[in-house]
Amino acid sequence: MLHSFPQFHRVFLQRLLRISSVFVVLWCDIHQSRGGDLFETLRERMVRDDIAGGGIQDRRVIESMRVTLRHEFMPIAQRDLAYFDMGVPIGEAQTISGAFVVAYMTEKLETKPTDTVLEIGTGSGYQAAVLSPLVKTVYSIEINKVLGRRAKLALDKLGYRNVITTIGDGFQGWKEHAPFDKIIVTCSPENVPTPLVAQLAEGGRMIIPVGERYDQTLLLLVKRNGTLVEESLCPSLFVPMTGAAEDGRRVLPDGNKPALHNGSFENRLKDLDIPESWYYGRQITLHRSPDGNTFLQLTNEQPSRPSQVFQGFSINGRVVDRLTIRVSLRGEEILGGPYPDQIPGICVQFFDEKRSRTSRDRIGPWKGSFDWKEVQGSISVPLWANEAILQIGLLGATGRLDVDDISIEGRKKTLTSAMKEVEIQPEK
């Protein structure tokens, strides 16, 4: 389950909903006259623009995304967000992954109709549903009882007879049904669990996000002659694998000292021209300046199209009350998009411990053309904040934005500010 996000956050979704409102009204009118299903229309748009348009080529995967009813795996209150390519909270501090991520991971598995697949992290049940028509059997494990039971009800209701679910710790796999031709893990452990390696069949493929809580890499592992061959696919941000995996985690985030990784963009993912630690990049490239330093370039020629990148970090709102952001920027012919909020900026989305409460703030905007300059901004941190996701991009604007040396620094609360938060006035 991918962490709530751009292609993955409710507030960000609300922005897209505003952008799309005219089209939604048009779709409603068309389909009311034809007796059609609005969800079907929105799903077709998602598949066309976000799945196929995003680079997914496997026709079987595209068709499965087209026929799988994503809204049926989401809380009723969230169903208006079902066919936007974003992660959405589903309760129990978990999220449903963005549709493109589901399609991407499914495509990388290279499924066959004869495959037996193990999924770690049933979540909503959506990923298992997408896999169902592509393989023989899907075995899916969910550690959270509420989510596991809810997913089973949804899968049974929709007739996914070849999906078998259970409640348990996915770290241990499902030994009695091993070996598995494919294993897909939708939550992130620090390292690849040994039981999963043992349960992967010879020639089998496993896709799994591993690493620190906010610094993960999505890996493709292939078992050849009993040995795993590893390929790094892209940076990622999935919810942590709980249970034994979390108990054994050696590196824990420090929310009292929020920080970004690879703010200089000098570190690239192995064998790829992608910056480490920054995930879900759209229309981004890495460049070298004449002095040899690397910077990130975001470009967009089509208004409203995303050009952006994200990074998550831990932050303790009980200790840190303000966040200072520093960054070097250069712009060329930047024009805002057709909607007022389609302007370049740096946005920070805060979440509480259960990921049920959220707020968003930003610095910017920047328009026109300008040479390299140092930019600094400060935003308030909610008292309830437990983690955050930083987004930088053109955000629907057109032009080019170059970015380098981005950092954050948290200001710890003073006694006075803490007293104000609880509405206690200091004595004179």
C-alpha cells in the first residue's frame, strides 16, 4: 500500500478535482443522456491518461485495470477520488496505492495465467483484484484484522474466487502454499524478509520496496540458480511493514530533527538517471552545471500536466512548531496554468499518526524567467503532525524550473509557543 501521495493525497486530489470539474460535469451530462456509468467513464479516462499514458504497455495489465472497480475497494466517503491516480486513506493508518503504481508493479511481475502469486499486504484488496484475472491463484496476507476482513468481503462480493486471503504477519510468508511463482509486497520492510526469499520459486520474480522509513527503493528480485538477482526500479514511499519487520528495524526516523535526503541531487539510483530518495517524479531530468554540480530540472509544455517530485520525512509537531525550507532555483518562461493554484511552489502535506488528519501549506510561487537565486520560506507545523510529504514542482504551470540544494530545518518550540497552543498565557 503506497503511502498517501500526489498521484497520492486528498488535498492534492481536491486541487485536481477543481481542475477537472468542468470535464466531470460534461461527462455526467453525456452519460445521463446515454444511461451510462460515470465511474466507468472516469475509469476509462484513468486507464487512458494515467495508465497507458503513463507508460504501461502490457495489454493484459491495461485491460485488468480497465475492468477492476477501484471504487468498490474504497470507503464510500472517498469514492469520488477512486479514479484519480493517487493514494487515498482507507482507515487503520493505511492507504490504497495509486493506480499507476499498482499497474507498474503488476507489469514488472510479468504474470502468466499459470502463476501462483503471494501478496504481502492485502490492504483494500484492490491489488489482488487486479492480479486475479492475470494468474491462476492469488494468496494474500494482511496483518490488520479490520482491513483483512473488509478486503475479503469486497473480494467475495465481486466474485474473485481465485483470491484467497488470511490474517497474519506477511514477514513470514505463507509456507503451506509455497513455492510462489511471483511475490508482490505492498508495504516496506528495512530488508528483504528471508522467509519470502525461501518461498519464491526458481525463476520466480518478487517486487518489494525496501529501505528506511522515508528512503525506500522499489526492487525487482529474480531467483536464478537459488540466488537473487536484484534490479533497482525507482525510489518509493510505501507504508512500513509492521509485525516482525518493524520490530527488527534498525534505523528509525527522528521526528524531532526533520531532514531531507539527497537535497543536492548528487546521488543517483544505481544504474539509473533518477535521484535517490525522491519519488514519483514526473517530467524531471538531472543535469550537470558547468561547475560540475548536479541539479534537478522540471519541465512542462502542456498546461495542467504534472511536473513534480516528492519526498517524505518524519516530523514531531509536539516538538517542532515551524519548518524553514531553503532552496536554489532558476526559471525560464514559467507561466501559470489555467487555474489559480497551478503555479510553481513547494508544498508540504502534514499527517497525523493515523493518517486520518491532514493539512497543507506551501511556499512560492515563481513565474517568468530568472537566474539562480536562493529562496527561503517558513511554514507552521500542526501540533498533531507525525509525518509529512514535501512536493516541489511546476504544479500545472508551463516552462522550466531548475532546483538545487533544497533543505529543511525544524524550529523547536519555546515554552511561550507551547503555552499558546494550549491557550495558557504566561504569567507576567
